[in-house]
Amino acid sequence: MLARLQHPNLVRLLGVCDEGEHRMCVTEYMHRGSLRTRLDDTTMPLSWHERLQAALDTARGLSYLHEHCMPPVVHR
């Protein structure tokens, strides 16, 4: 079900590996890196405008998962 979710503010899930004690989610490649990487990057720090935009885009992605998916996606 998660692999079918499509929203501009979500990274697409391509597959899952569950082998023994090893578990891995395979997602689409993010050519500019993850949000975490961009927030922690000291060589090219994000401006306050870019940080605000990232927060708004994250909120839009969460809103899609919580309010527009049937059934709603609950995450931790």
C-alpha cells in the first residue's frame, strides 16, 4: 500500500527487504540529499526562507498521509 502513495512532498517507497534480522526500506534516489543532510550541511547552510519552505512542505506531506489517504497512514 505504501508504495502506491504519490505526493510531491513524499519520497516514493520502491521496495522493502526483510531478511533475517535485516530490514531495509528502498526509496527513490534524492539527488540533493535528504532533508536531514540539507539541514545539517554547514558548507551550504539553508536560508531561513528555505527552512520555512521545508517545514511547510513537510507539513503538506504529513497532512496528505493523515487526512487524504484511506486508510490514514499512521507513522512513528
